[in-house]
Amino acid sequence: MPLIFAVAHGGYILAILLNATLTHFESEGQGTPLALDISYLSPSSAGPCRIDIKLLKPGRTSSVAQVTLWQPNSKSPRVHAIATMTSATSGPTLQLQRAGSSQDWSLPPPHLCSKFVIPAFALPPKGGCMLDNVDYLAADNGESYRGVAESRGWCRLPGRMCDDWRATGIFLDWIVPPIQNLPKGTLPYACWVPTLEIHAVFHQPPREGNMSFQARHVAISDINDGRHVVDGEVRDEEGRLLISMRQLAIAVPWAKNASQGKKASKSTAKSADVQSNL
């Protein structure tokens, strides 16, 4: 399982949850996601999981379901989500001009971006690293000197096309928290920035043959006691908007990551011991 030091990466957990949701609703003829609201309730650990899908509002063209991810070592769910799914529609598709206050963005070509390398202090002591599963080519954040907290770059899945909804799941949570791109010394200490909630809206699927995604996350609010709001987008390689997100995150001292990882590990060990005595 990909880790951020000692804790499972939220995007990986989200990809598992999205895959299960798509698989269930595809069999019902409603395999197109409209919206996904995710709450991370506690850190996940390496090991088995169960995903429960409870239909809240069945419909002929769209349905709403509660999706929860459980692990044997926890009495409460790790992740809770509300998914809105629909069948394919034939409505109009238009490119609209953005409002003057809405800033557009673009990425330089991949060869002008830098392969992101996880800092040594964030590498997991054991287990998989997030970048074992994805390629992330980071674009220079030219506005960071003005205090704009932004991260943007090209995203790829080695050995896999990025041309369906399943490929997007791991990129709904950020690869690089945008506040970590602020000038050195802006933050009072090294921070871990876990995501608390995500609201994702799905606009259109990637086209067949699409090889990579463009992703951007920018903090749109002040940081208050570590809490801040981030807006994000995932686009295909041609720049077509696929998904827009809004996230609630919190910046905490990096030591908090290690302590949360130890809690999850202890729960896993306790669960394994109980099962061995059954």
C-alpha cells in the first residue's frame, strides 16, 4: 500500500473506493459518476478492507448511495462517502468563457517539468511509496514567492492508459499539498497535511487513448489553526476539464504522521492476534 511516511495515501484509498462504486453501478446501468463527497474518518492501514454500498435514493436515471470503507482492525469505518451516479445522457456540451475573476491555468510541456521526488523525511520506513504507483512531473510554481499556495503537474500511471474514470481516482487527492510549495520558512515547521474532506464533481470522462492527466491544486483561503480550503482540477492531456474538487485539509506537525501510523499498526497487530486465537 502506498504510504506517506507511516500513513496510507488518501488518493490510493479513494481509488479503491471509486473502483468498487463504479463496479457496482456499472452492473446497474448507472456507471457514470456525477459527484462524490468523501470524509476520511481515521487513517487506513495496510491489510484487507471491505466496502459497503447502501442505496439511499434509487432512480431511473440517477441514484445516490452511501459508500463506507471498513477494515477488520477498526470498529468504525475508515472512509465515508456519498456517491451520486447516473446513466449516460445526451445533453449539450459547450465550452464557456470563464468569468473575469476565475483564473485559467495551463502546464508547460512535460519535458519542461521536473520529476517529483518525495523528501527523505516523508519516505515510508517500510512498504510502498506513493511514487511507486504514479509518475508526477511538477511544474514550477512561479507564484509561490507572492504567497500563492499552488501545486500543479502532469500525472501518469506507469503501464496503464489514463482513459477511463478508474484512472482518475488516485489523483482526486493531491500528490503535493499546495502549502508545501510556499517559500521556505513560511510555515513554522515541517508539516503533514492530511485531507479531511473532498467534494468532487465529475464533468466528462477522459477520451480513449488519453495517456496522462493535468492536475492543479491551489489553497483559496487563509490558514487558520492549520485548517484551509483547496480547490483542484483534473484535466486530460488536451486540457479538457474532467473533475473539479474542493478539499478541506489541516496542516499539523510532521510528528503527528508517525503517531497516527503507530496507532494504525497497533490496531492491525491486535486484530491479527485476535483472529489467530479464534
